[in-house]
Amino acid sequence: MKFVAKEDITLSQQVFYDRMADFQMFERVAIRRGVDITRHGSLASAEGLKWDCMFEYRGRDRRATVQLSEFSAPERMLFLVTNSALNTRLDITISALSKTQSRFQVTAVLEPKTLTARLLVQSMKLARSKYNKRFQKRVAEVASELVALDAS
């Protein structure tokens, strides 16, 4: 199943990309939300970075591995998220619209590995518009939070 969300932002492509590439900030946000994170690799060479994550979701402990598989500054990042039931490919693209505006596009592709995950994805397909709206809303929130870093 595929989700796509686009958001136009009032930052240059390079500035927004630099904020998206601030992996330590995203790690701190995840830790505040109760995720245990272990980073493998160096922030100096972003390509090949990997995070092992443990968190509680719906009353059960979950594990996921997030790997940065492509890092093409200032345009694209590709993350592969895997757990025991689901593979997710998260493609983040930032396109320059002008010197001071950019387009932030996030594409998420869910690939189930188990029968339970297939049922979950199938039910999401039946309520596709609801999940597309939720995905678009969350991408817009992330974009506005990153743009608002200017004010702080």
C-alpha cells in the first residue's frame, strides 16, 4: 500500500534539507515519546546509518529497524523500516520551487510479511481516504514544525 503527501514550505531547499538531516533532533523527539533508540554508524557519514528502536504500541513491546539507505543532499532521503511483520519504504524528497520555497514530498510504501500484517494493510486499503488524510495531516505538521524552528 502506498501513501503520498506533499507540502509546500517557505524555506529554501538546502535549509529544509539540513533540518531534515538533523538526526539527533529526531532521536531526541523519539526518546521523549518513549522510544528506546540505539544508533549504529556515524552521523558524519550519514549513508548507512541504522537505528534499532524499541517502543510500546497497543500494549505490546515492538521492535523496528530504521536504515538510511539513500542520502542525496539536498534532494532525497530513503529510509527502510523493518520489523517482524511489515517492511516500510519511506522516500523523502525536497524540491526547490524558488530560492525561498520548496516542496516536501513523503512517500510511504507498506509491504506486509505476515498474514496479520496483510489483514491490517487490507483493512487500511478499505479506509484509504481516512488514512491518506491522516498521513497528509502528519506530514504537514512535521513540515510546519521544521519551518517553525526559525522562530525559536
